[in-house]
Amino acid sequence: MDLGLKDKVAFIAGASQGIGKATAIELSKEGAKVAICALDDPELPRAVEEIRSITGNDVIGIPADLSLTEDAKNFIRKGLEHFGTIDILVNNAGGPPDRQFLEIDEEQWTRGFRLNLLSTITMTKEAVPVMMEKRWGRIVNMTSVSVKQPIPGLILSNTIRIGVVGLAKTLSNELAPYNITVNNVCPAYIETERVRKLSIDVAQKEGKTVEEIVGRWESQMVIGRMGQPDEVAALIAFLASERAGFITGDSIQIDGGYYKGVM
């Protein structure tokens, strides 16, 4: 299937590893030019080189802490300085830590809000005027299956990510006349570095082994395993494509059957 992504310009946030990097690779394989951001550490230039070596396409890396509004703005602005335009925006940032309600202080609530909701608002606001002028665009927000079925112990994520869903649904109505779609991707447990760290934290809290925690999570998915980053990336690439022009305002889970609802 030709997704119509050749020479499109895609900005993928939080893409030095995990789902973000897999998405950048997938879009680059489809012929897109790619800008990625992540914290200013050795993982970012390594990811740039890896993507470039796999696909041979134009890719740049921009250091950014997405919990800082100016960094989120600068990711889009610096990417626009390099490429001159933007067609696809993938809003992706690491999730909040595993905490119970009474363990969370005001600073952690604020950081979670800035990382997982305000960064999405900020990057989208910077990108949308360019897309409106072109009368074409794709915005894909990485959320979590927790927006449909809250995950125990992840109250920060359960609370804040639902705000992204409300934003996307409302924004999809505003931007539809400009041929800009806005959708959310809602994964369950995906085999990433963040989930590995989460499994260690949970195991320590519960006095169990990491293998026991991972086994419990896998048993909650009818497929019986965790997802892989490239499986999520394939869904994102489709939503970012020409072929997905009739899908907007939706929250699509990719969860191996974790979500037990019917809608």
C-alpha cells in the first residue's frame, strides 16, 4: 500500500527510543523527511544516525525537554527553520511515574500536566498555522489505553492523558475544513525501555520479581504478550498518511485485547 508519505515532513517528539524512534524509522522508510526531539543526551544523536543509516533519508535531531514550554516551542520552530514546512506532527512524551494518589505532590502533578498535556498543546499550536496554510496536515497524539480503561497505579497518566483526548476531539472539528486530521493512539503495555523501568518499580513496591509483573501484564492482554514499538509505529504511519483522510477525532487502542469495553 502506498501511504503517500514520500517527501512529507514529519516531526516526532520523544523519539530517541521506544515508540517515538520506531515511528520515526517507519515514516522515514515511507519516504518522509523527519525531525525528532528528545532530552539532550547521547541517545538523541545515536537515534538520528540509526534512522539515517536505515533509510538514507533526511533526519535531524533537536534537543528538547518537553516539560519546558520553550523547549516544546523550539522543537517545532527549529524544525521549521530546517525543513521550511510541516505535514505530520506526532505528539509523544514519556509517561508520568507509577504512584498512588496520596504519594503525589503538587510538583509532580504540575510536571505531569506540562509533560503530557501542555507539551501537546504547545507543539500543536506551533504547527497548526503552517498546516492550515497548506490545507493539509496530520496530527497524531500518543496517549494510552488508560484513557479508555484506567490502569491501577498510574493515576497521573489516567488523569492527564484524558485531557489530550478532549483536546483532540474538539480540535478535529475546528481543523477539518483545512483537511487536517487529529487522532489519538492508545497503546497498552509495549516492550519499551519505559515499560521495563516501570516493571522494575512495580516489582520493588510489591516485593515480586520483574518476571512476575511482566507475566501479569501479559496475561491481561488476550494475545498474551506485550506489543512491539514497530507495531504501534505502523498504526501511526497509517494515521499520518493520505489513506487515512476520513479518520479524525478518534482514539484508537492498540493493546492486544487489554481494553475490555465494546466501544
